[in-house]
Amino acid sequence: MVAYIGVFPGQGAQFPLMGLDLYEKYKSVKDLFTLASDITHVDLYKMLHSGSSEDLQQTHNTQVLITLINRACSIVLHQMNIAPLAVSGFSLGELSAYKEASILSDESLFSLVWDRGTIMARHAMIVQRELGNIGMAAVIGLPFEQVDAIIKESGINHLYAANDNSATQVVVSGLFSALSEVEPLLKEKGAKRIIPLKVSGPFHTPLMIEAKKEFEEIIQKHSFYMPKIAVYSNVHAKKIQSTAEAKELLAQQLISPVRWSAIVKEIEVLYPTIKAIEVGPNTVLTGLFRSTQVTCYPSGSVEYMEKIEKEVINE
């Protein structure tokens, strides 16, 4: 068995027809599609194959489809006799990491993801109705701690540093008007660019507190198990130590920044010679590893799987 570090992408990694070549090649992936469709009561193959771009962008659809392809990639990697030594997932991807570590069953995974997406979409709409238009933007050129400090010191309300993507890429989230106010302050301190993002809610900020409370109640209805491998949480970038902590962090994640940069640093220190694999669609996380000493491979297609077989398994 070949070991790797597994990282699972989240919302934003989706694209039309993703993972369908894996569906066509592997019976185990077809079986997974059937299971996930039965749990969610949605024909997920049809949605991926024939759904509109609008369908794919809806939060509750996006989250379950990305999770489906994350799991499909994981199943294929296991069939190739390659398994993770440790895992983490970016935002939504954390649930896939939980399944990889056997904290959750597939049944609980897809049920929780469907509920999570539905809850987040509904509460995002509530926040918009109450406060106004919500925006998200990527700040290029400053570290998370500095962006966070600039926002807090500005006194601007309803705006937060939400994603610590890398040493020079931070996503801020909150009121669209607040984004406009903070932009000149960020540029004054050295931000090179501020790029507006297409999002449907102020995710990973305190504005989602009511969503967190509702999801917390859903989580308690599911069985969680002790992780069989190391799982690094988005909330504190450390290993999850118990089932109680796993439940608490999964809910806390909805209102806390994604500390991805800190997770990558932890991986660099603890597993410097082990290759990483982005277990899911696209190459978003692979890109975030490029400035590190850890080599990361994408796995979301038959072509990528063949490259992993050649360069990771048969090296």
C-alpha cells in the first residue's frame, strides 16, 4: 500500500461533467452514484450530465456533487492500492476527510452534506434580506493575520477574513458595501489586487451563526467514530482528537475562518517527504501547494489517475 496525504476540495471546485469519466470506467463509482442519489433523492448523474450551469451553482447541489466526486476519487485511489496517512479538507471538503478517516459512514456523509448545503443556502438568503447584498473577495499580496487586523482596526461592521488560502491569498466575506470601504485600506497596506468572487453567502463568518446552530442539531443525530488516521481541522489546523471534538468543529467551521495555510504548514513540517493528492475535482488545492516543498497531484479524472499510477505508485 502506497501512502499519501489526502486533501479534499470544497465549494468552488465544481465544473460541468466533472468526474464522469471515472463514472464510465469504474463500476464502484457507478455504485457510489446510486447510493448518493438514493440518500439525497436526486438523480445526481443526470444533474452532472445534463443539469444547467445554474443548477450546478446552487449551494445545496454544488456541495453534494463535489462531495460525490471527492468520494469517487477516494474509491478509485483505494482500488489502486494507495491510501492516505493523514487527511484534511477545504471547507466543505472536511466532510469528505471525515469519511476517509472513518469518522462517518457514506450514508451519514451524503445526508449531512445535503442538509449542510440546504441550511447554508437558506440562512445566506436570510442574512441578505436583513443586512443587504453580501460579497466576497480574494485579497492578493497580504497574509491572513494582517488582513484580519486591518478589518478589525477599521471598525467596519459585518466584514471578516474568511479563508486563509495561502501566505499571500486571503478571502474576505461580508456586506458588499463594507468590502468597498475596506478596499482602499487593504491596498494602502500592500494588497496587490482585490478580486470579487461569485458567492451565495457570507460563509465562514459569524453572520452564519444561526446556520451553525441548526446544523449542530443535525450533526447530533448522526453516529461519529474515532478517526482511524490523522484529520486536520479547518478551525484550528490541528489533529482532531475525539468524536465529540469532531462534531463540535464540524459545526464551528460554518462561522470560523478556513485556516488552510496553517494546515499546509503543518503538513510540510510533519510529512515533508510524502506526496499529497487532491482527492476530488479540479486543481484548486494543488495550486495552493505549489509554493511549498510538498508535491501535490490532482486526481479528478482518468488522465490524472493514470499520472498518479505512473509517478506516485510506480516511481
